[in-house]
Amino acid sequence: MRYPEHIERLMQIFRKLPGVGAKSAERFCFELLQWSEAKIHEFTSLIEDLPKKISACPSCGALFQEGICNFCNGNERNTEQICLVATPKDLFLIEATGQFKGLYHVLGGLLSPFSGKHALNLEPLLKRIKDLNITELIIAFDGTLEGDASAFYIKEYFKGSSLQISRLAFGMPAGSLLEFAGEGSLAQSMAHRREL
């Protein structure tokens, strides 16, 4: 027997989230049915306000809420280093380790030949490196085929420049995702990064 249409539609929405299958979507719906109206209103307001409250920094790509980007405007940051990450989420994972005090740059994706992405837009990164006199570029990509291919692409792009390029030393198996690494593993990877 099908659930009421409204529940079915909500389950379909939940299933669009990464890692959420039919059973999880079903659990989420029935959990929400137990919530008070005030709690549901708070939840829906947060979702509705997400695109209004959260912005991507036009310079580094980090996410921030109102005001200015803390990563670009923090006086305590080392302005000679840029840590290059694929997504804003990766930036926050690296920052949580407390091991990196430089600047960040969000690339916005990796090479993915199977999906038809054969090039990376490195012009904004190149402009920041020149404008800020960056001396070291730290590549912090997943240890996957896409991450490896993208790191090699970037190394070739900057070939012949005086820029020191290093990549995180992975304290985790090849093919692993930053998202699933613990803070300890990420901290070790940052501390023991190697030249690329």
C-alpha cells in the first residue's frame, strides 16, 4: 500500500540527498511527523533561508554568512600559502584540523573524464597567486582517480614557475575521500604534505 501522496513526495525529496535510500527517507518522514509544528517551522525556515543567508566568497570560494569572508580577511593567516580544495566542504574539513593557517581557494570540482570534464578553470587561481605573491600551493584533493588526475593537471599547468607545489600526504587508503577522514588523519596529512 502506498503512503499518502504528501509523504511519498517528501520521501522522493529526501532520496535526492547523498546516501539516503528508500528506508532512510521513510524514517525521516515518520520522524518529522513526531515533531511539533514549531520545530518543523524552524527546520523549514532554515532550509528556505539557506540560499539567502549563505554566500560563496567571490575571491576564494569559501562559504560564509553575511559580512566578509573570514578566510580572506583574517589577519592571522599566512598570505604566502594557498590550500587548493575541490569543494567548500573540503575547506572546512581542512580548517577543522587547526594545522593550516594560510589562504584557501575552492576549485569547484575535479577532472572527471567519465562525466565529460576534461579541463579545470585555473585562471582565478592564477590571478590570486600573482596578486598575492603566493609561494606555495598545497593541493588537498581526495585520493581518487579524479583527485590524482586533477593534481597532475595542476602540476603541469604551473610547470616552470617558481611556485612550490605540494600535496597532502594521505594517512589513509588510496581511493578514500576527505569527507570520511578523521581530523587526526587530516592533521597528519597536512603536517606531512609532500612536494608534488
